[in-house]
Amino acid sequence: MFAIYIFTVKCTKCNNTAVIKIPYAGLYFCREHFIEWFERRFKKVAKDYKMFEGSKKVAVAVSGGKDSTTLLHLLHALSQEEGFELIGITIDLGIDMGKKYSQLSTEFAVKNYEALGVKYRVVRLKEEYGFTIDEAKVKVRRPVCSTCGLTKRYVLEVVAEEEGADTLATGHNLNDVAQYVMTGYFNGDVLSLARLRPVSPAENGYVKKVKPLFLIPEKEVMTYALLKGIPFLYDSCPHTFRVGGASSEAIRRTLEELEDKVPGFMASLVKNFEEKIRPRIEDVPKETLGRCKICGRPTNKDREICSFCSLRIKLNTLPSPRLK
């Protein structure tokens, strides 16, 4: 899907041959100047949105794919400039499907941690919680991507808190966030849209969460990773090809087609949502949170047991408690 092209035109900033075109900006860059431009923009977004202001220990979620490994490298450099401690978190989700996907993903994540000298923690889902995503797909009547997302959110927050992190960074890129915005519109999910933000402050028992790549297109993240020689797993999750027809994936493809026809479309969509629309829906009544009677973590006040613990009960990896 992605490739680095050698253009016949020259870099906008020097006389070297360009390796990438930035259509929405009308720019061409050689390797050196693209890397410089990319890193400068990353730092500007982090600064403009005060993502790491006051952060002392940042946890970064690393799956082993291009986005998270790129974010790890960028945050490693930024941590040396800003002085915060960095720790990596990787979840072995137990996804195999004959491709050893989770095993390979974890190996790539660890390879990057060790190359950079970053402390890290690998959580084996089967060992820690008694199930794998492959098993959940078979045993639970719930879309596998939904189960996986729920699991990752829960485990990442738990581990970030256990490691004493005050900030949790994830590698969501512009394409991801644009998809979330449009999916929220499509489903009329105002509450999810109100919660969708590049910086989610620490509140209700959750750590601060940030998305430093939220304005950077997927193609540019891929190009940066390739040009920098960052090792990552190129393969997509094997479950992706078994949940075809999902509205969210159709929306993503449509957005990418629009971006090809109208360069800058996704960035405008996300910026306008963040600056003009989300502030107007922040007054939507927020969920009143209680505490899960099993794990003690935040959950909807109307639920005695959080969604993750409910999932574990269905999978018979957690005994159903007697509730008063």
C-alpha cells in the first residue's frame, strides 16, 4: 500500500532529488529534509497542545507496528530534551491465526526498546488475564475488534498506573482520528465524540492520555519509519481481513479516497472538529462513574461490573461474584 518514490523533481529546500511529495502543502522533500520537517512538526504539535507539560513519567503503548514504533523513537528523543522518564508497554494479545502475529509484533517492539535502551514491560494477556483475543473471538458474541480495543484500553491504563506513569501516549495517526470522527457522526454517538480529543486530562481515576501523531497522515508516518530504518511489523492484524464490511473500515477507505482528491481533507476535518465542534458538545452530560465491584476501576454508574471484567466472566477467566 505504501512505497517511497524517487521523483524527478528536486527537494523544495535543496537541490537533492525528492523522495516524497506532500500534496496538501505543495512540497517535495529529500530524505534529510523530510525527516527534519517531520520531527519539527511532531514537536510543534506536542508543544501547541501541551501534551507533555508537567509530565514526569510517560508510558508509550508499542504494538510493534509502524505508528507505535515511530512514536517510541520520537518520544525517546523528546524525553532527552524535556527530561521526562519514558517506559514502553506492549501487550501480547495472543493473536496467531497461523501467522504468529502477536509473537512477531512483540518481538519487533522489544527490538526497538533494546536498541534505544528504553525500559519496557510486556504483558502476556493469556498469563495475566487468562485469555487471548483469538479465544475471545470464538467464545464471545462481540466484534473481535471491539473486544481487542476494550482489552487494550483497560490493560494499558492499568499497567501505566502500576508503573507510576502520569501520561500515556498512543500512536493514533491522522487517518485513525479522522475515521473516529466520521464514525461518531455516522453512529450519532455524541458522547464518544465529546471524549475524542488529542489530550485527555487525568480525571476520574484515569491517567492523562495523549495522541502525538493525531495530525500526521499515515503515509508520512510510514515514510518516516522507512527512511529512518525503524524496524516494525509490516503485516496487518489477521483479524482485519475477517471482519469485512464493517462501516468503520468503509468510512476509512472513503476518507482516504477523498484525501487523494482533496489534499488536506482529513487534516481540515480533524482540526475543525477539535477547534470548532468538540467545544460545542463538551456540555453533553458526561457519564457518572462508579467503581467496578471486582477490579475497583472506574465504570459507568449503572454498571456494577466494568466491561472488561464482564468480558472475563463470559470467558470463564474470572468467577462471577455475588453482588449485594
